[in-house]
Amino acid sequence: MEPALRSITWEAPEHHHVEKGNDWFFALIIIVIALVVVAILFNNVLFALLIGLAGGALFVSAAKRPSIIPFAVTLRGVRVGDRVYPYSTLDSYRIDEDDPRGPQLLIKSEKKLMPLMVLPIPVDHVDDIDDILKERLLEENLEEPLLVKVLELFGF
């Protein structure tokens, strides 16, 4: 008889990163400048400022490489970085092995501001993670939100 697994730990980037070329950043700058000019033409300087700030934040965010985050599935809960989410605050899970980015662990939380966590998992830990989670959470057919899929299509 095999000893029960106590925890599975791994590291992965905090999000899927798509390398963006100079053309992508040039297009972003052109779009932001055009929207700022249109907002100014309509005498809406505050909206032009908002668009400029949002464009700048988008530029910085898109250029930044994701940091490597430690993940763990333990007997107490799911750990993402330094934060532990106890099983009492989680509703259900699903392991999506067919995702083009690799296996993904989707976890539905009771919290309203963070309803779904999507964690990248290594191929060699899929069965072990499933063994730990199926004893503690309900397995449910969860899907990533459409907005997340659209943002990934644009390279975010």
C-alpha cells in the first residue's frame, strides 16, 4: 500500500507570457494617441488623460516578464506564493489537461472577488494533484471566463 501524499509543490510563471514584438507596441502607441486626440477633439480632457494613463499602464504591463511563483497542493489547502487557501474556502476544482498552454488547475472559490483561480501545473504532477484534491473538493466542469480567453488572444 502506498503512503498517502502529503503535498505537491512546483514553480511556474505567474501568468502565461506571450513575447510581443516592436510592431505590437507601435500599434498600441498609435491606438492610444488616436483615442487621446479624439477625446480632446470632443473637449473631454479628463477622458484623454485617463486613456493616456491606461495606455501607459498597458505598455508597462505588457513589457514586464512574469515572475516565478511557488505553488503547492497540500493537506491543508492550496498555496499560491505566500498565500494559503484552505479547502474550507474552496468549492470545487477541475484539471484541464487539454489546454494548449499545458495542464491547468481551475479552482472555484467561495470568495466573490476571486471566483476562479487558474494555476499552471506540471504534466508529471497531474495525477498526484488530482489524488489529493478529489478527497477534499468536488470535481466540477469549470471553464476559464471568456474575457480571459479574449485577452490571451491579444497576447495578455
